[in-house]
Amino acid sequence: MSEHKPITVLGAGAFGTALAIQLSRRGAPTFLWGRDATVMATLQESRENPRYLRGCAFPAHLTATANLAEAVRESGDLLISTPSPALRETCERLKPLVRPEQGIACACKGLEPGSGRLAHEVIADVLGDKHAIAVVSGPTFAKELGLGLPTAVTVASTDADFAMRLAAAFHGDGFRAYTSSDVIGVEIGGAAKNVLAIAVGIADGLGLGANTRAAMITRGLNEIRRLGAALGAQSETLMGLAGLGDLVLTCTDNQSRNRRYGLMLGQGKKSEEAQAAIEGVVEGVRAAPEVLRLARKLDVELPLLEMAGAVISGAVTPVEALQRLAERPLRAEAG
């Protein structure tokens, strides 16, 4: 992303808006694209996103638009920040518009419903192999990013030049962007941590205390690392910002929709009730069956994530899930 070409962020939810604010805060001309023309016109006029990020003013370089063709035509690289189930559709919209030299970055944290594919695989499947592809992840709550509070992320790509270009576009004003070549590690950390955050929320909703929370985060990280290793991810990545950092954030703060959803399950609410009470997508609900399907395919044991998925689906109650976990046999910690 050069300083001379605008950047387009696709997806005007909380995180996409916050990323667009940060890019434009750093001086890059930035388009924020959303599909609803009326909504985007309101954002452009009011200079904020009142539904998702009220109080986070748009910098002068940020333009909200529903004109995808114009935004893509006028931009250098593109950054997709939609919910993961909308990634394929967004790429299909881009296909007749995007140019081979435009890099495609993705900030979606999840796996494709039905196929379990990682984000970079979906992008390549639709748009081909001519584009540099990167993923952006880390411990980031959209509101804090939108307000300009200190934040750090990992930008991963097998194209080192693209990773550095994208990181440079974000880096500064309290925002730190680190580069990596481990695309798989960054993606699986971002997807699986949402499921674990639901599990931790369930435990807290049951009133199990801080000891249990710390144990679940630690053992859950071990599960994510096992799954990552089976996929070819680097262990160091999952001990970094896109793994441990994002996991701790999502499991311990009630800004996390996944944690709040889990809390409500632990307090006795049904899945549908809990989702209805939360404004926005609970990514862990959608990610759980895909993460578990992937684990079974790779023969990786994920007891905490498995029980979280069972509670989400209604197959067991939170108390029954806890009992099953408590009855697991003695084993070495490193196992």
C-alpha cells in the first residue's frame, strides 16, 4: 500500500470501520465500502459510524461509499473486513473489478461455513493466484482502535513486500504492526480463539472463578497450538499477538461478543436468546462446527473446544459439559 494510492476497506461493521479510521489517520486516502447506499451516505455525512463506533470520528482522508466499482478502481490494495461467512460473496463481487497488481488483505476471523476453508484459501479460490494475499489479526477491540488507543497486530503474508507495505500503512500513532510469513498460524489463532472465548464465558457464567478461567485459557491455547501444528502453523505465531494475545483479550474482557455470549449460556440462556441479546455477529458460534470438523479430519483432540461446540449446539448443558471435562483421565501437561 503506497502513500500515493487510496486503500479500500470492504465491510463497514465495527472492525472494518476501525481499520479504515486507522489507515486514514495515518494519512492514506481511504475508502470504506458498505453495500447499503443509504447507510453509507449517512456515514459520509455524519463523519462517524453511529451504529457500531459512535464517538469515533472519521479523519479527513476517509470516504464512506457504496460504489464498489469506483472504490476498487481508485485504490491500490484492498482490505476485506466482513464477517467470515460473507468473504466468498465479497470476493465474487470483487472478481470482475480487481486488477492483478492489487494486493488482497483480509481481517476476517473465522473459517468458511460448510467448507472449513481458511480465509486465504477462499480468496485464492475465487480470485486466483495472481494477487498477493495477506491476513491481519491480533488483540483488537474495534472501539479502542477507533479511538486511537495503543494497539498491535500481526500482518502475515507469503509475499514479504506486501506484508511490509500493509504494515507500514497501519504503523504509527500508537498502532504497531508486526510482519510474519505464517498465514495459517495467524488465521487459525483468530478463528479458534473465538470458540474458546465462549467456553471461558460459559465457565464464568457458571461462577467457576478466576482459577478455572486461567486454566481454561492455558489449556485452550494448548489445543489451538495442536490444531495449528497439524495444519503446518508455527508454534511461535500462536504464542504471539495473533494467538495468545488475541486469546487473552477475547476471553477476559466483556467487550468480546463471544465471551458475553458464553456468559449468557452459563447463566442459563439458550443459544438463540444469547445471540439475540448481542448486537453484531458472534463469530465463535459459526466457527465452532468448522474448527471441530477440521480437528476431526486431522485427528486432533480438542476437549475444551469440543465441549464448547456441544453447548452451543444444545447437545449438552453447561453443567454436563463441565462434568465431562472433569471426568477426563489423568495425563501429562505437555500432552
